[in-house]
Amino acid sequence: MNNFGPKPAPSAIKNLAGNPGKRAINTLEPQPERETPQCPDWMPAIGRYQWDKIVPELDRLGMLTKLDSAILEGFCALYAEFVTTVQRGEPIKGALMGQLRFHAGELGLTPTSRARLMVPPGQEDDQAELFFH
């Protein structure tokens, strides 16, 4: 395996996007068990607010598994750091914005990352079946 080119999209994402590249779908891709992670006690209040805002929606869409807690914790902690930095009137560092953008994209929290997904008509509320088909 090399580190060149874009990282491969998960099969569920390729299916939702209509497999635009028409490349073979990995039918042996691991399918982690769905689970809604709990917000850790150490999470700052601002991060907990963001957690409480996004986790129910990600769960409704069937996008959370047992393996997603670290990226979710990272996003919410970075969000708390971002808001705190802004509240103190400090300039936002490019690295912080880049990390926040990366985590948001990994979780499907950006318009661009969501634009790659498609929901067949009549199945808008049954995302779990689409993701874990």
C-alpha cells in the first residue's frame, strides 16, 4: 500500500455517492457495530455543547460506530479550543482551522462531505440501512 493519491472512500460512502468512479466496491470492508459514544467527562463545556448538538443527528443518520469516539472527541475538543480562542480575541491559527476542518470532514459535518452522499427517494429517514448494507 502506498501513500499516493486520495484515500479510498468507505464502501457505504461510495454506494451513497452512486460510485461515481465506477471502481470495484470492497465487499470485504469491516463493518463496525453501530454505537452512540458517550461524551467523556473531561470534555470542556463548549465541546460538550457541540457533542450534544451533532451526536443525535449523526446517530439518526446511522453514521456512528464503536470506532468513532476518538474522531468525535477530537472534533468536539478542537471546536471548544476554537470557540475559546475566538472569545479571547486571539487570531485563529491556521493549524487549528485545518485540524477542525479535517475532523469535520471525517464525520460528514461539512457541506462538501455531505454533498458526496445521496439518499434514494423515500429512504431519507433510514440512513442506517444505507450505510450498513
